Amino acid sequence: MDLFQDFAKMIQEMYSVSEELRPAGEKLSKMTDEMYAMELTSTLNGELGMEDVFVHGDLWSGNLLWTKTTNGVVLSRVLDYQAS
């Protein structure tokens, strides 16, 4: 993906002009392939024994409604007025 390659290139350029940033930049540059392994976005939860979930992407505490029950407070609803 071009976006990720551009990001990796930007990191390399950034640390190549600064001796202070070079050690961190070199470490980050080595991690970019792993950081952007897109296939992990659909398989990592299974590898960790977690269920599939819907990801809201812009979840704020104000989007959540809670209900008091005899077992404590539980999530009742997720609201998103932009999607309604």
C-alpha cells in the first residue's frame, strides 16, 4: 500500500536529518512492516482467542448509555447520531 510505504519513507527521511532521532527512527523503521500488516486486522482477534466485534471507529463516552441492574452497571446502548 502506497500510504504505508510513504509513511516508512517519511520516517527514514526524518531520522536521516537528525542524529538525535536516528536511534528511535531506525527502530520504528524496522517495525513498519509489522505495524501495517493489514491481514492482521482480520485475524489477530482469533489468534488471541477473542470474538469478532463491530468497531465503531469514533467511540466517545458520550455515545454510551448505561443501565443500573442488580448485577451492577451494564452497557445498554451505543448511540451515533451521525449514522441515524
